Amino acid sequence: MKRIPIICCAEPDQRPNTGLYASPTQSETAFEETTKTYGRLLFPRLGVLYERAEPVLYAMLRFAFGAVLFTHGLPKALGTSHGSMADPMAGSVNLIQNVMGLPFAPQLAFLVMLLETVGALMLAIGLWARPVAFIITLQMAGISYALGPTWPWIDRGIEFPVLMGFLALYIAVRGSGHFAVDRKLRLVI
């Protein structure tokens, strides 16, 4: 005996796939997903725009963060001045050795330079963003500890290292995103 599903009483999400219902269009599905994600929007159709723009804007955010970090590492690598610092590498060694009191300051400063150059480029292109961003989070926590408790950036405070630390933490949790090299290579961590 063949069983016939009772369709009239089933909830929309529980309806059997019998071909009696037209499958939702892609825009209807995207609209339903954005409603779940954002709740009730004042202009509900903007939710589709938000869903489509988010991966692109996240890639731009990740790239911009990597580019900003790269501008701090490149002068250390090249031995050129950076802003008011005549020798940023010596400044890093001084901060690590005299302010933080850590041993092996020149070697740690070299690792910081590598993180701010190679790591920043990896972050910008989306190659293993999670571990790189996590290490940047630790670096920003160390910088905040060393420069604190002064807050305003104008007084060489921790305002921007704290912001960059939380942004790096977000990237570490979120990963490289849709537009990333590691996704294309299928080497996502």
C-alpha cells in the first residue's frame, strides 16, 4: 500500500519534496536568510544587499588591516625612518628589552618585523589568516601592556593597539573569508 503525504497540515519547512511546490528563487532564499540574520529591518530588501556586500567588504577590511600593519614592518625591514622614529627596529628592541624586560630582544624584534611584513602580506591576501591574526592579537596585547596605561594615541598610548588587537582577534575567529588565497588553494586553517 502506497503512503500519500498529507500536505495541507504540514508546516512550510516540513513539506515533502513532491514537486507540488515551486522551489523558492535565489532572491527569496537570500531574503529569508537575511531576515533570520538581521531580524526585522526597516527596509527589508536591503538585507539582500547586506548579504551580498559582506564578503567583499570583509575582504577589503582584511586587506586594509594587512596594508596598515605592513607600513609598520617595512621600515623595520629596510632600516628606514618611520614617522618620528629614526630607527624603528632599534625602537622595537628597546621596547622589548627595556620596557617589557624580555630576553632575546633583537631576535624578538626580528620576529615582530617578519610578522609585520610577511604576516601582514599573508593577512592582506587571505593566506592562513587565522593563525597570523592570532599572533598579531598577541603582539597587540604585548604592545598595549608595554605602552599602557596611557590611552590617547596622541600621547603614544594604547588606543590603536587595542583597536588593532580586537580587529585581529575578530579576523582570527572569522578566518580568511570568501575572497582569499587559502580558499582558492583549498588550504584553509
